[in-house]
Amino acid sequence: MPRFIYEFRNWALGDIVAGITVAVTSLPQYIAYAELAGLAGYRGLRASGPPLVAFSFLTGSPCLSIGVTSITALMAHSDLRGGDYKEAHGEEAWVDLLGTYSVLVGISSLVLALFGAAKLVKHIPGPVKAGWKLGFALAAFAAQAPGAAFGSGASKLKKICSLPVMGGAPLTGGAANMYRLGWMAVHPYLWD
């Protein structure tokens, strides 16, 4: 058992306030990340809370902060075509698929860590890393903008904005999100 758990007399009031602050600010994040992944917000609380509480008793570091990120939720939703899958099979099937995907990503991450894949990051040029950050920021913004402009979110935008056809098929994925973002920007009179 980590020493800081049973040496509670050494805890400072500031540590307790910091813990409560992090918990309170994390709750809206978990709700939002679940919604980014195409799930109901309460599922983010159910999925994130218990593992974090369990991890707090197993870690040796009182300073460690863990959790999902918005890009993780967006990538899962995009990779698995969350909106289309949920419409075709229902939310429970989407939850099952997303859970399986999460476990596979975790296993893949462990395998990559065992083989030392993290050492490769130092060989990625700075401009490429900056481009990834910008791309992730744009993807997160494009995914959230319909919810800010339209009361019913992306579903209303998908109904009123037809995507251009390229190569015999309409745009998909990030390209579709960016097109809808641009379309939404030039049609503000349709916003709720």
C-alpha cells in the first residue's frame, strides 16, 4: 500500500482542496468526452469514475493525473464511424463496440511500450508535431461547433448540409466535418 495513504497526518489542506478541485473540474470533462464519442453523458461518469478511484489506491504517486482526452474520444468515434454505427445498431451495440475498441487500444499500447516504441517520438520533427497538434485542435473544434450553433447538434447540421461528392462518394470523416464547419460559418442565419 502506498505510504501516503496511511500517513494521512502529512496531508496538507491544500492537497485536499486540490483533489476536490480536480474532481469537480473532471466531471464535466468526462461527460463531454462521452458525448464526443457518441455516448450519453452519464456513461462517461460511469466509465471513468470507478477506475480512477481504484487507481488512486494503487499508485505510489500522489501527483499523477490520468484520464481520457478529447482526441481519444474523437478518434474512436471517427475510426469506428460512431454516428453511422449507432444509427444502424443502437446505442448498446455502440457501447459494446467502443468498449472492445478501448481494450484493444490498451493492449496495443502495452505491446508498443514493451518494444520501446516511445523512443521513436524523439525522431519526429518539430513541425510535424506542431501540425498534429493543430490538426487535433481543428478536429475537436469541428466536432463541437455544431453543438454550439445548433440546439440539436450535428444531427440537424447533417440534415440541412449536403456533402459534395468526390470520387463517386460523399466526403466522410474529418473532411466531412471540416466541410460542415465551413458551411456552418457561411450560414449563420440558420443557427439556433
